[in-house]
Amino acid sequence: MEQEREGSRRDGAPRKHFGQRKQTHDERLHQILGAATELIGQYGFYGTSLHQIADAVGMTNAGVLHYVRNKNELMTMVLESSYDEGNPVWMFLRDRLAAQTAASMSSTHIPVLYRRTVEVNETRPDMVRLFSVLGAEALQPDHPAYDYFQRREKAFWERFRNIAWKVPPGTDMRNVFTTANSAMDGIQLRWLRDDSVSLSRLWSRCEDVIFPSPLWDDYR
């Protein structure tokens, strides 16, 4: 069967042999998001060019811009679509909010949320690296991801504080939230630098401090 000549089409995608199945729009976008996740996680937002992302998926800059308007939008899609959408941790919070009944309270323990976070993030180090790198970069208001991280923190707290967690009497919920999240951020960085100790093991050590025995023994 005759083959197409090598080169790029007008949409920037590489030419393929006749007879090969053409990738769908969603499949191509998934490839672009995957390349952006890996490259931005390695080099940061400012250290990654649109050309690098395009080259990683065999496209031209114009081809990538057929799927996203610019690099800022691509970064936002990576964070919101790849990192947050369908995230089991967010789904866990949503389900707890939707099940505020006496029957469901027995399983509504804060340590369960953070153990679930660890279970999920251990399976996706590239996404954790991306989130950590962008979180550090976005400390300044002029960073394109600054608003995302501000909104996300507020949304996380709103969901968290509206759940009827089973906790020891007198627990300062805001303090628990801030301490646990800060510890999680820290151990994820340590794990990314050296994965010889699992994220689960690192978190277990933190959990013993944040939710100490015997005070939290009935609330795990």
C-alpha cells in the first residue's frame, strides 16, 4: 500500500502511513497533557517551552495550539484536568459531604483522608512532582498558577470543614488541617528526592505525631 510522504500536516501532527488508525482529538490531547506534565514537572513552567512539548509528541507549535490556546491554558488543563479531575481524594471528600448521616459517621475519620491521599499519590509521582514544582514557583502573584493554588486551598478547606469528622473533643480543626497538609507537602518533596523510603512509611511517621496515641486511638 502506498505511503504518505514524511512531513507534517497543517495541524502540526506527523504524517502517518495509510491504513493506520487516526488518533482522536481526545487521544492527541491526552498525549500533549502527558508531555506537559513530565516536562513542566522536570523544568518548571518557565523552564519549559511550547516547542519542547510539541517536539515530545511529534508536533509543531501550531499543531499544539490547535488543541490549546497557549502555554498558560495548557498548564491549567494539566492541573485541573489531570491532577484534580477524578482525583480519588477529592471524590472521598465529596462522598463524605454527600453522606452526612449517622450511619456514615463511623468511617469519617481524618487520618483516613490522608492515608488515601498517600495511596493515590504513590501511584503518580510525575503528577506529584508537577504539583510540587508549580506550587513552589507560584508563590508570586504574577505566576500563571498563583490563582489556581489560592482557589484550591480555599476549596479544600471549605470541603474539609463542612464534614462532620469524628475527632477527639476540643480538636482545633483548622490547626489539624494546616499541620497535616504542611506535613504532606514536606514528605512528598523528601520522597521525590529519595524514594528509597516509601511515601506510606514517611506518612506513617507523621501520622503518629499529628494524630498521637492514645488521644486519637478511637478516631483513626
